[in-house]
Amino acid sequence: MSSAKIAQPSLYLRSGYFIDRLRAETGLGMVRLERRIRERQYEARGLTPPSVDLVRDYFRLHRAVAFEPRLGRSVIAPWLLAAELEFPGSSLAFFHPIFDWLFGQVESAIFWDAHFRKIPEPWIADAARRGDVTLVQEWRAINRGQSKLRHRRKINVPLNDLALIHLSMMRLPEPIMSQLFERQGLTMGWTRRYGGKRQIQMLLENPGVDSLCALALLTDEAVKIGDGLRFGRAREGAMVLLKGIASYPGCQRIGSALERQLMLKLKAEEFAPMRYSQAPCYGIGLPTSWLVMAAERMLESLVTPTNLDNPRPIIP
């Protein structure tokens, strides 16, 4: 049994927020939660559960909550996934976008690890009974794969910084998400709703980790789109919500550590509008033939009586 606190800040904050949110939302303590998840999600399916001591370390924040299978003689399915199946939606605390914004996304190696394992069929059946069609389709596609390499290969989807910010915003729960985005007609598409001051006020009136995350993302967005006024308002709002972070559900133990991380990043965020020179920028908006002529004119201007024997063109 480990006695040291989780060393990696990202995993410490993710684990602490997940565990304390789970206890708060279920009203159950460590003993009852461990027993319930072990009996229903492991033993009932004939799967090997993690030891009670290991789960106790999760609750003490001595070990990061397992989100990948432990591979050995017997594969131990991750406790985070078992908790999610027992309490749908609970794992979202571990993968909250506020931690992604601070540290980057948690990258699971299981899909491209040399010891790739299939998703247990009983879990797929349970997801189907719950009506979670997307999850069922994803897990069945994994299990149908003929080549492990096909699942371990990362899919490179080029996304710019602004798109990543907006996708993080869309992971926030209602009513925040629908305040920041609006649906386009009858399609599944959503577009960013730039409400400015009204949106920030709504977030301030509903303090919590979700609103704090939204304000942090708004500061980052403002930098990317060059809106200094929006940047100032969003960062000021985030600083206001930071003052009450220790009282937010799930933050009793991690509040001070999370506050330090957010304070450092918010203070480091600077609004620096792009600066452009008024000097001619040949090749922007001009046909190629004009670019050639512009270069020739510049060449002529550089040929002076003192350098006729050694003209030095400067090509823009």
C-alpha cells in the first residue's frame, strides 16, 4: 500500500476531483463504493478486480485512479471504467476539460499498446441495455478489428488552437454549453454564440468548476481571436470564481493545488494583438506576374552608380 501523495499534478488533480465528486454525488463512502463496484462490475462478470488496498489508495490520493487496464497474468480492467459503468457520467470528472486546458489531454496507450486487449463483451451488453449506442458501436468496432496496429495508430485530425478551445467548451454541461453555442437548423452542427458580457455574467452567477473552466477557455479564445475587451472580462471573471474554489463540489482536497495551477496559467495569459508593418508585402493579393515585375523594380532601384559592377538584388 502506497503512502505518498500522487506526484504528477495532472493525475493528482484528476483523481482527487473524480473521487470526491463520486462520493458527493452518490453519498457513499469508500467501503461501500469499493464493494458495490467490485461485486457488480467485476465479480458478477468473472473479471479480476483490483485489491481493496489499491482502491483505498485511490481514495487517499496515494495512487492515481487507474484508467487503463493493468496488464499481466490476468488483465485487470481499469477501476475508473468500472465506476463509470456503475455510475454513468462519473468518469467525466476525471477527464474534465479544465485539466486538459492546464496539462493537455490524457492519452491512453491501450489502443496502440503491444498488449492490446478487447473490451469485455459483458460491458458492451450492459452499455447496449442502457441504450448507449455510440459507446456500443465504438467498442464493437474495436473488437472486430483484424489488426492490432490499426487500433494503435493515432488518427491525425488537424485542429487549430481555436477549434480545440471550442471543442473543450462543448464538453461542458448544460446550461453552459447551450449558452456558448447554438444549433444550426435541424442538423447536428453547432456554431459558437458570441454573447460577450452576458455570457460572462451567467457564468459568474453559477459558480463552480464548470463555470470556472468556461471562463478560462474564454480568456484563451479571446487571445486567439484578438478581442482585448473580452479577454479582460473573462480573466477578471475567472479570478473572481477562483476565490471560492475550495467550496466547489469535488474540490475540498484539491482546491488549493488547482487554484495555484489556474492562477499561474491565467496570469501567464497575455493579450498581445498582432502587429503588421505598412511596408509593401509583395505576393499577397498580387498575381505571380506582378510579383516578378515588383522584384525587377526593386532590382532597378538597388543598382546605383556605386554598385553597377556588383548589383545585389533583394528578392521579397
